[in-house]
Amino acid sequence: MCNRHRFLKATCITQVAFLLFFALIPQLYSEEARRGPVIQLALKDAVNLALRNNRDIQIQEEEIAAAKANIMNAKSAFLPQVNGGFGYTYNDSVFYSDSFLGHRKDTRVYSGYKNDNILSLSVDESIYNGGADIANLEQARVGLKVQGETLRAAKLNIEFETKRLFYGLLLAYETKRIAEDLVGQAKAHYDETYSMFGQGTSSKFDVLQSKTQVARLIPQLVNADNAIDLIMAEFKKLLVIGMKETVRIDGQLDYAPVDINEDEFLKEAYARSPQMILKLLGIDMNKWAIEFAKAGWLPQISANAGYSYRADDLSDIINARHDNWNIGIKASIALFDGFATKAKVDEARARYNQAALRKDDIIDQIAVDIKNASLNLREAKTVIDAEKDSIVEAKEALRLSEVRYNNGVGINLDVFDAQVGLAQVEQSLAQGVYDYIMSCAQLDRTMGRDFFREANYETGG
């Protein structure tokens, strides 16, 4: 009798502990709500915020500004270079101390003064340099396109990561709900077993076994809470939201079926994938690098002009007697440069061949990625269809196991197995939906589909 009393006392303490645990959960959420205003985010809002705040995007936008400046720098080679200058030199002695009489100019303009002041203006223009300036400008223009596509690729990656974490949170919430339901079912069964034990229709072993089952399931609920916190921290980091801010996700773990057409997927990916476009731009860039290197074999032609004033007295420097001008043209060609130009051309051609091989490699890689995403879509759809049918059966199996146990026909393990089986089916269904959504997201990224242009599953189905 004493042992029975101690057992009942321990059982009461356990019940109180469980009640306190479940009572504290709402308080924890209330405490979180009191921290500050709640940031409500739908998927569209999250993607917008990530694209606006993400530092990698901001860095790449600066790269585009730098590429535009590089184009301006390349264009400057086609414009004349105008320079103004002033110089002063004190000479201990000069060839002529006085100007020749009767000359229309002060002849010391040519030989120099003891106090020599020179005010000059010069213009230099490259007329032809073997096409190097043209090649450099074309490379700069291609470089701008490269940075633009790199930015688009970065945005696609940010969109993918936002979807991954957004739907990862929804999956984590669903996992927690499933864990809560499982613990709740186990707790209800424990209460029923305890009541039957009090009536003498259940054994002490069944009560202990039921209580142990509840205790075994509590860590799953704790792990589900921890998973939510961890994914939420990553989500806030991606969106550059303060870790102390309260964020609430507005969405459902749902999907819309996609018609799988691998040939159409491939065509779109080859036309729009940033990785494919970047490899094609790499070929163009290296093509112009070859032309730039070939310029070393071609003539270099330039022209220059100058105008200057020279006098020993600054107050009398600006006049016709002290001015002088010149104009000239220069042409040169390398007869032998130690094979330096040949080496540069050979290197540029090798880089061009590398770029072409990289393009072929990305063509194969895109095909693999499309195939992988398509297979994942089919697999996830199969799982979803199978588990949707299994849920009804699992719920019925749980109901029957409880009825059988209450009637003394079934055993505890039958109820436990049915409870866990239902939770596993629900978890498998949720995971299948998540996998389907992420396969769509992977497909979108591979095909270069921007989030705000293509929305193929966000509306649900």
C-alpha cells in the first residue's frame, strides 16, 4: 500500500511538471512579443528586403559603377590629351644674353634666358596604335556586361537562399506542430492509462511505459524549437535584420505542380542562365584580348602640337615676340621585340581556348542541374501523393489502436507505434512539400528566372 502511495505521488508530480511545461510555452511567446514591434514578412517582402539590404548585392552594384568608369577610361584614349604647364629655371650663363637686333622675335626664345620662364600648352593625339585602344574599349564594354550578369547571378542566389530559409522556417514550424501533437497524444494516452490503472484495468507497467514514452518525446519538441531559432537567426542575417527583432513569417508550406519538360527547361537555361551568359562573355573578352595583343605587330602613329611663351620677365611674357609653336607627327613599328608580342598573342589565344572549354563545361553542367532538379521534382511529387493517402490510414490506425487498448485487446506498444507512425507520415509529407518547393527554386535559379518575373509556386496549389 505504501509503494502504491509513493507511486501515485510521483505520478502527480510528473503531471504537474508537464502542465507547467505546456503552460510556460505561451508565456515565452508572450515575452517575445513584448520585445518590440513584430516584423511580418511574406515571401515577396523577404526577397525585397534581402535584395535591398544584402551586402554582397551592394558590393556587386559598386562593381558595376567601377565597370562604367572603366569604359570612360577606355574612351579617353580616343580623345586628345591637352596639358598646360609653367616652368622657371635660373641659368648661371646662357648662349646669348641679348636678342638679335631687327629680328621679329626675341631670339632668346630659342636659346633660353638667365631667368627662364616658360608658359606652355601641348596637345597629343594617338591616331593609330594597331587597334589596341579599340580592343581595350570593347573589353571594357564586355566587362560591364560581365558585372551586370554577375549581379543578376548574385540576386538569383539571394532569392534562392531567401526561399530556402523562408520555407525552411515553415517546415520547422510544421515539424514543431507535429512534435507537439505527438507529445500531446502521448500525454493523453498516459492520462488514460493512469486513469485505467486507478480503476484496476491497466497495469503499473503500462503506466510507467506510457510515462517514459512522453519523456522520450519531449527532446524532439525541444529540438524543433532549437531548429526554428537557428533557421530564424540565419534568415535575419541574410535579410540584415537585428537578431533581437521579432519576425513573423506569413506563408504556408504549400506548392503548385509544375509541368516537367526538360527540353524546354534546357532551352531557357541556355538562353537566360547567368552562368551560361558569363561564359559566352568570357569568350568575347578573350577574343578582344587577342586583338589587343596583336597591336604590338602593327604601326603606332601619333600627332602632337604645342604653343608656348618664353621670357625672362613674367610681366612681359604674353606677346608676339616671346611666343612659339610646333606641330609634328610620329610613326613607328616594331621590327623585332624579342618575340614579346608573339608570346602575348599565344597567351591570349590559349586564354580564348580555355574560355571556349569552360563554355562547353557549363553547357554540360546546366544539363546535369536540369536533370537533377527534374528528378527531384518527380521524387518529391511521388512522396507527396503517397503520404497524402497514408495520413488518413495512419489516423485511422491510431484510433483503432487506442480503441483496442481501452477494450483490453491491444497493448501499449500498438498505441505508441501508431502515434509515431502518424507523426512520421506527417513529417514525410511536410518534407516532401518542402523538397518540391526547393526543387522548383533550384530550377528557377538554373534557368535564370528572376523571382518577380517568374512566380511558379508561391501562390500555392
